[in-house]
Amino acid sequence: MVRRARTRLKDPVAAFPWSKLEKLRRGPLREGAFSSPLHSERIAARLGLLLGIAFTICFLTGLVSHFMQHQPGWLHWPTSPVWLYRVTQGLHVATGIAAIPLLIAKLWTVYPKLFAWPPARSLLHAVERGSLLLLVGGAVFELATGLINVARFYPWGFFFTTTHYWVGWITVGALVVHIAAKATEIRRGLSTPLRKPGELDRNPGSLSRRGFIITVGTATGAVTLATVGQTVTPLQDIAVLGQRHGNIGPQHLPVNKSAVEAKVTRDPSYQLIVDGPQRIVLNLQQLQAMPQHTVWLPIACVEGWSASASWTGVRVRDLLDLARIPHDAEIRVESMQQHGLYKASSLHTPHSRDSRTLLALRLNGQELDLDHGFPCRLIAPDRPGVLQTKWVSRLIPL
Ligand SMILES: Nc1nc2c(c(=O)[nH]1)N[C@H]1C(S)=C(S)[C@@H](COP(=O)(O)O)O[C@H]1N2
Ligand SMILES: [Mo]
């Protein structure tokens, strides 16, 4: 009989002689270095719950936005209710912004754990702690890049939407690992009252646990109220931190990219080309002579602002029919703009065939301003603002 020597692999982290490193335990590493009851499991669990809710909503609404801008074959986003994307994207930006004060408070509550001794109890514990780097790094990255994007400031060399999307997955993955690893502590933290009877829950001269939670909640509420007015119109006047105000801009509507920025000018020889089996070429007078329809639809920008307006123009489906373009064709909507990511968009069913999808010639009762896309711009129900192409010059089936 051959006997195999079985050596049990020892956990190198657990076997590490931490006790020999006791002399390192100074400053924040020493026992009891952080005495405030605010650095507690109870607060961490409550803030974590709020953050978990904000991150989940933010992630799911972010997926909606991503897949609408990179539409896969299986996605059939509806055209009604017309405000659906306005709500999902408004929630995406609002929950992202609300998460900023929550995350700062949560990181402050738990940062003493950075100095926990020993740094890791086992290999598994070391891996779990390492995953926190992904979680904290990812969360800070997502909130910071999102906020800077809302302010339309792009100081980085990478393409924002792709990076923001993938780091979103990494962050949520690390969040799931974190919740699983901390399930016991989370349950205990949530089920313990912030102040147990007869317990001292504050250091002298400091906030109580309840006071801390109320402070963080107030800050989060204030930040949210000061920004959601950019899409919740009744709160417009208090949206002091909002990037856009619903009715400020030419024809009472904000402008995202101006004609000057897009290098587009008025062109007296303008023609719209509909490049179907039957090629149609129309000048502005001919477009104006076609049956005109009026719809009340919002522009809902991915940056979080949105505003409704009255649009008048030609139904896209009428133009597609004239050019004999098949019903299910995906349409590329091209603009007079020569450069830039958003000079064209693609239009799928049901949006391409919806009776409310127009090439608008008029906005709020007036001829479309050059900044809003004169001579004509696409406006379709329930679609990201970034796909509502301005200065349209050509429709072609793909
Ligand atoms: N050709 C073109 N169309 C465009 C854009 C652009 O950069 N180029 N920006 C889009 C974005 S991001 C938004 S939010 C809406 C805003 O429309 P508005 O400027 O009329 O409010 O236009 C869209 N249409
Ligand atoms: Mo936008």
C-alpha cells in the first residue's frame, strides 16, 4: 500500500506571526484609538442600507440608459408613457447625487477599520478586505465621473459612457460580495436600536448616533432638493445646484449643444434627403407644405435635466412611407453637423413608426431656433435627449 503524505495547506495569513509586530501598533493602530460611538456598526448598517437602495436604483436606471443608447436587438423600449425615460434618467442622476453625502458619511463611519489589528485574520478575510478597494474605488469613481459629466466637464482621456458603464458593473459586483461577507454584522447593526436604554451613545460634546443620522439625512435631502428641480418642474426655483433650468434658453427650453459649438450655420440651400428605395429630396418650403402635427414631448437629457415643450412638424413615418422604407427598418438620422459623437442617431421601431415622432420645424409656436436644430430636428416620445438629433439633413435605412 502506497501512503501519500498529505500535507494540509496552512492559511498563510492566519499563520502569520502578527504578535511579533506589536511594536507597530502606534497612533491609529493602537487599541482603542477611535473612541467615538459614531464609528459604529449600527450607523454603518443604516447608512449602508440607504446607500444600497440608492446604488441599486442608480445601477438599474443606468442600465436602461446604456441599452437605449446602444440598443441591442432584444430591447423594445416602449414609446408610452412618454415620460418614462425622463423618470428613469432623472432617478439615475438624483440617486447618484444623493449617494454622495451618504457615501462620505459611511466612509467616515467605517474608516477606523482601515487600522484594524491584525490587518487580516485569514486568507478569505484578506480577499474580502481587498474587494473593498474595488467597492470604494468604484463607488468614488462612479459618483465623481457622473457628477463631473452632469456639469459637462471632461478632464479625462477616456470615453466617459463606456468607462462609467463597466466600472458600474465592477462596483455592483463588489457590493454584492461585501453584503454577503457582512450579512451578520448588517443584520445585527440594523436590529440594534441607535440608542439602547441606559447607554451612553455619545462622547461629551459630540453628536449622538441619532443626531449623526439626522444630519446625514438632512444633507442628503438638501442636495437632492437642490438638484431634482432640473427635471421636477415644480421644484425648479430651488434647484440652485441644478445644471439646467427648465425654461431658460431660446424659446423657453435649455440648449445642450449650441449651433456655434456644433459649427452649424443657417443654410439657404438646405435640403432634407430621405434615402429610401424611392429617394425623396425636400427643401424647407416643401417640408412646411406637408401635413403638420403638434405634440407635447419632453427632451430628457442623460445629464439629468429635462423639459417638455410643444413641437410642430412632419411625421417621420409619413416621410418613411413616401420613400417606401420598410416598416421595421432601423433608420439612421443624420445631421448637418460634421464632427462630434452626437451628429447622428439611430431610430428603431416602435419609435420610428410612432405618430408622435416628428421632424419638428416649430417649437413652442415659433420657427425652431438655430440652437434647437433649425431647419428641423428629431423629437420622439420616450427617448434619451442625446438621440433627439438636431439640424437633421438625411434619413437612411440601415
Ligand atoms: N446634431 C446634434 N443633435 C443633438 C446634439 C448634438 O450634439 N448634435 N445633442 C443632443 C443632446 S445631448 C440633447 S440633450 C438634445 C438637447 O436639445 P436642445 O439643445 O434643443 O435642448 O439635443 C440632442 N441633439
Ligand atoms: Mo443630452
